[in-house]
Amino acid sequence: MGEDFLKDKLDSAARIRQIRERAGFTQEQFAEILGISLSGYKKIENAENQISLNGLRKLERKLQVSADYILFGENESPDVMWERIQNCTDSDKLYLMIKLLFYFANNRNKAFYVKEDKANLDDAIFRVMEELRKYKVD
């Protein structure tokens, strides 16, 4: 296998470890999220094995981490994200703004939400949105 493949494999393993650490999970907890053994997870993090397609799906669903980021280190450009924000509904814009406020106020060191955390955060955001609607000026 080529040098590029080995570099990609090592980079991918490093990103998976970074995701785990930023989310505050132990290797054991992350292995459980992926539905694999601890030794199997350690081999992924040490770049001996690669994460499965099923593992990529689980990280997307549970931690909202894209497969593109894990495999290639690619995220959408800020310009693409900005265009999406400009074209979404006012309600979605308000939701995003409040979510960012919660992030900066409470979660600066936590890059990825666990599904349960996301549900609690969404509930709090919707409560704030309802309160703000009471003050809407036409």
C-alpha cells in the first residue's frame, strides 16, 4: 500500500481519537457506542484497523460527526454553511443563534454532543424560542 494510504489511515485514526477525547469518552465508552470490543476500538485508534461503514454511521447519528471529516478531514467550508444559513427559515436562524449562544455559554470545550445531550439542548432552545416569540414586534 502506498504512502498516501498510510498517511490517510493515521490521520483518520487521529481524528477519531480527537472526537472521542473532545466528547469526553473513554476508549471503553467509545467502543460501546460503536458496538465493538475495546481491543477492536484500540486497533482503530492505533491505525491497525479502519473504522467500519457501520461505525461511521453510528458516529454520524450519535455524535453528528460526518464520515467526510473522519476519513478525509474535510468539513463544509464556512461559505457553504453561510449560504445555507442565509437560505433557511427565520425560525431555523433563531434556533441556530440560540444554539450558538448555549454553546459559547456552556460548552466551549465540548465539540460533539451525545444524542441525549442534544435532546436536552434542543428542549432548552425551543423553550427560549417560545419565550422570545412573546416579545415579537411587528
